[in-house]
Amino acid sequence: MGHRVTLIPGDGIGPEVTAAARRVADATGVSIDWEVAEAGEVAIKSHGTPLPDSVLDSIRKNRVALKGPITTPIGGGFRSVNVALRQQLDLYASVRPARAIAGEGTRFPETDLVVVREATEGLYSGVEHWVDRDRTAAETVNVITRKASDRIVRFAFELARREHRRHVTAVHKANIMKTTGALFQTAFREMAPKYPEIASDERLIDNMCMQLVKKPSEYDVLVTTNLFGDILSDLCAGLAGGLGVAPGALFGDNIAAFEPVHGSAPKYAGQDRADPVAEILCVELLMRHLGEKEAAERVFRAVWETIAEKKVVTYDLALPGYTQRPVPPSSCSAMAKEIARKVPEVDLEAPLPRPSAPGGAPGDPQLEA
Ligand code: NAD
């Protein structure tokens, strides 16, 4: 019997990148029975709510999901479906690896970091209100609990131990946030001695950002609260080559959901232009979670080879700034087809060439396109 996985295409570029990911997953030959569940703008039209109960029921039943990005209206409108999913399913650990892949799209080809972000509380708790009737002042409450801090810090050390990583850094702002910051800091300080083989240290969030853009190779696993983790994981995605290639995973005690770091990129929706790699690398993570190690390795190598070859890559990987040798951009579906074609053919024993630096990328090509 195959694996049963909930598939949430999402909205914006979500349906395109999840179709690409599904194509690559199917190319591995691993039997997956996809249970498609609509959430986001599409679900408002079909179910009258952006997060129908049937989505939550499907994930609870299957205990594993592959998810596309979902739009959150800015300012007003409905609350974030992404945040609601994490809170309602208690998906407390958001794990975002940032590895430079094959190409030249980073000044830091040695980047190999993991951001572990607490995903259920902090400034995303939804506790906020206007202070006065005229709406000239507002408050958003930063909810930090000892229970959630302990479990995310433990998760980060356990991940470091499992993946043979050497170092965990706690990122906070305990100098200014003397209650919430200090609570998280204390949880970290009391957990660290239980993992004597793993080095630990702390950074204030502002200093952490500066250190990362100067010398990311000095860091390994970063563990932090919700908002800082959201910001840091985009920063680390940029270090490793851009949002188009940054996958992510969400873990609770019994449920895992895989989603890219990027959002729904509405300006590219329906154009078959978006980079499918982040969602495809979510398939790699999904396969590892399902115990399908060879399939995971095939997906990773097929992505690596496709980016290294630079014959069939989307606009963000084809532009000057990502590559020294600009090439005509391919579509999302063409790149997915190329990666899927490679999946059964890759040599699992061949050494992977190290990524090389471009000698100075002018900026994030995704934002300049
Ligand atoms: P975004 O990640 O969608 O886009 C940021 C920039 O990166 C844009 O220039 C975009 O075009 C580009 N980009 C993103 N993904 C890309 C891809 N796969 N290929 C090529 N270029 C890509 O972030 P945003 O614009 O801040 O947010 C858009 C919407 O997505 C918002 O409604 C936001 O709330 C939502 N969002 C959802 C998630 C999620 O579902 N987990 C995460 C982040 C943002």
C-alpha cells in the first residue's frame, strides 16, 4: 500500500509549483495516494471559508501533507491560513534548511544552515487590538510560554544530534524584552547542558542578521521565536540562492507538513513562470520523512544537476546576478519536467560538485525581475 498524503495546492503560484512537485514525486516511483484539499482563496469560493474543516481533518487523518503557499490579505481580511494551520494542528517546529545548491547564485556557496522557528505563539498568536476608538494606537501581544520554548529548543538540539550538526545558536532579544526574551533564553540555557556534544551560544537578533550576511558558515542550527524565525529564514534563503530554492517543513508530535519558505507571489500567478525548486525540495524532505531515502536523494540530485547544467531553469536562476552565464529562462512546468526526467537516471554515487561563488551577486534577482 502506498503513502497517503494530503496535498494542498494553495493559491497564487501554489497550484503551479505543487503540480510541479507532484510530477517529480511521481517520477520517483514511490506510491503516493494524494488527497487534494483546497485552502486559501480558492476555498473561499468553493467552501465559503479559507480553511475548511475538511483540510484539517485530512491532515489529521493522513498525518503528512505537502502544501503550496497561501495568500494572507495585508491589513484587514481573514487571518492567515498558514498561521491557523500551524496553531490548530500544533505544528510547533518550522524547520527551514538553507543550503547553497549547485549554482552561482550566492556569495556564500558554503552556506548550510537550518533555521528552527517556533511556529505556534510569539507575535503570531493573534492577540491584538486597537487601544482607542480613533485607532491611533494598537497593541500586538508577544505570547511566549515556557512549555513552547522548552519544546522548540529541545527540537533544535535533537535535530542537531540526528543530523550530526555541531552547533546550536539561540536568537532572541532578551536585553530589551526582559520577560518574553528572558523566558526563551532561560529555556535554552537550561536545555543546552543536556546535549554536551553540541556547542551552544546566543545572539541578539540584530547582531545575528549582521553576522549572517558577513560569515554564514560560522553558524549551523539557529533556534528562535516566531517572528524572528520568519525574518531569519528569508534572510538565510537569500544567502543560499533565493526564495525560489528554499524548502521548509513543519513538525508537530505526530504530524508533518512540507511547504516552501516563499509565499504565493501573486504577480506570477497563472503565468507558469515561478521557480518550482523550493516546492520540489519539499518533496525531498517529504520522502525523507516517509523513510523513502533513495527517492529523496534522487530528487535532490536531479534538482542539483538541473541547476548546475543551467539549460532548463526558471527566470530567477537564469538571470545575471544568479549566474555568470545568463540563459533564456524556461517555464515552471518545463523545469519540473526536466527534473522529473532526471530523477530515475541520476547517479547516486557520483560526487556532487561544490557550488561556486559568482564573484558578487548584485542583489536578489527575484525582486529585480
Ligand atoms: P513571496 O514569497 O510570495 O514573494 C517575495 C518575492 O519573491 C516576490 O518578488 C516573488 O515574486 C518572489 N518569489 C517568491 N516565490 C517565488 C518562486 N517560487 N519563484 C520565483 N519568484 C518567487 O512573499 P510576499 O510577496 O511577501 O507574499 C505574497 C503572499 O504570500 C502574501 O499574501 C503572504 O502573506 C503570503 N505568504 C504565504 C506563505 C505561506 O503560504 N507559507 C509564506 C510567505 C508569504
